[in-house]
Amino acid sequence: MTLDIHGLVLAGGYSRRMGRDKALIEYHGVPQGRRAYDLLAEVCSEVHVSCRPGQFDGTPLEGLPELHDETPDQGPLGGLVTAMHLKPDVMWCMLACDLPYAERDLLDQLLSQHDARAVATCYRDPESGLPEPMCALYPPAFLPYLETRLEEGFYCARKVLILLEEQLQLLDLPRADALCNVNAPDDWPPVQEAVE
């Protein structure tokens, strides 16, 4: 049986280091949250934006389908578990909103190389070799594992994936910079110039 694939844009962070909402920073001529949404919409039957209530009121992201965490302050995993509770029988493709170098090829590779036996499929950081949780596929089999880890107090998405060991599928990135994120004001101008 082929699972339906739904997309989840991670956009609910407080962007403290950046000093402004990263989802609203424009790269490629559109707010990054909108771009992540559009990328996912190309390969997913449905897409939601994980964010805080009222976060995008009066902004260019207002009106996109929102998903608010059932339990606040659990980081990206809080958004994912909320999504998986909403639709537990689909595969969730997660993409963070602060990845300006992300392109359609990342999602295509995830979907085409995904092993149905894996509890999660993600990319391997080219420097550390560690899993990159912010552009990944999470099938229904991941939900009980995720719930257990959250109950145990594990909120770091990368650590949760590391603990999966042999049940995790790791893929090589098509480009070394494909998942470089932008977290601080000094990171922003050179990236903006590079992607325009």
C-alpha cells in the first residue's frame, strides 16, 4: 500500500538569534515560509504550516493552513507529533522554513529513495555524518517512537533520530549546502545574494 504524503512546514520558532521571524524573510523573491510551503505542495497532497496561534496574522503567510502545537515548547518535535496525531495514517514530509538553499531535488530524492522499512528517512550532515531532521520523511511507524521519546523528555530532534540507529535511513545530500540554514543577521545578506 502506498501512503499518502502530507507536508509540514516548520515555522513556529521564535527566531531569537535572527531578531525577526525567519519565515517572513524573503529569499527567491518570496517569504521563506511561503517558499517552503510551495516546495512541499509540489510533492504532497496536503501541506500545513506548524506555527503559533496568530503568528502570521496580517502577514503574507496569513491564510495558509496552520497547525498549532498540542503541547507548546517541545520544539520541532511538538509540531511533528501534532501533525501525526491529526493524520496518523499518512507519511509526513517535514521541511524547516530557514533553508534558503533547499530545492525540489531534495524532496524528490527523499521520496524516490525512501525505504518503506525505515522508521524515518533523512539526510546525513556531510561534515558530522549526523542525521538532519529538518528535511525528512516520517511514516506512521515513527509516531509511537516519537511519543515515547517526548515522554522521556527528549526534545532535540537530531538526538531522537540518532537513537533510532539501524531503523533510520540516511541519505547523502545532492549538494553540500542544500540544508544550510540561516539563524542570525550576519548569515542573511550573503545568502540573500547567493540565491537571488
